[in-house]
Amino acid sequence: MHLVKSHRLQDGIVNPTIRKDLKTVPKFYCCPIKGCPRGPDRPFSQFSLVKQHFMKMHAEKKHKCSKCSNSYGTEWDLRRHEEDCGKTFQCTCGCPYASRTALQSHIYRTGHEIPAEH
């Protein structure tokens, strides 16, 4: 009776193709912070990605690095930071860099060899 009254289905039979179409409606999730670039113009496809973005960009940075003054919204971001914190990354040409990313940028721009230890 519910199917006939609420969904206007004859004889209470559900057409599986119609049910499938109902599930494929795309959902978009936006950051709730006003003025954030990840608002309605650049939504996320999954709610978990909104949560991850919020924790990284807007939440209180409770996780502090013991080696420097940097703080992070998630423990995972802190652990990733601590792996390289305080290290010097040196190119085969001898130029030192404070981050792996900076060294990789230098190698890409100059065409130098990637050091064996990195």
C-alpha cells in the first residue's frame, strides 16, 4: 500500500531501472566556511573530503611539531611533516634545500641528477 500511495507504483511493483536512476543523482559537498575557495563553485564529490579539507584548512591546529613551531589540524599531517622536519636536502650540485619539494623543483628546473639518498 505504501508503494502505491507514496510512490504511485501500480500493484506495488518496483521497476529496478527507476530505483537505479534515483541512486545516481550526483551529490556535491561544499565547505561550510564563508569565503572559502572550496564553496559552491568548487564542491567536493564526497563528504569525507570536505571533512579532510576542513580539518586541514579551518580547524584548530592542535598537533604541534616538537622540533619547530609548526602546528597541524590532523595527526597525519603532523607525522608527514615530522618525517622531513629539520632535514637538509642536498642536490648533486651541492645546493642545500630545506624541503624535499624544493629540491625536486630545483632538479626539475636544472635537469640535475637525483641524489641517491633522496
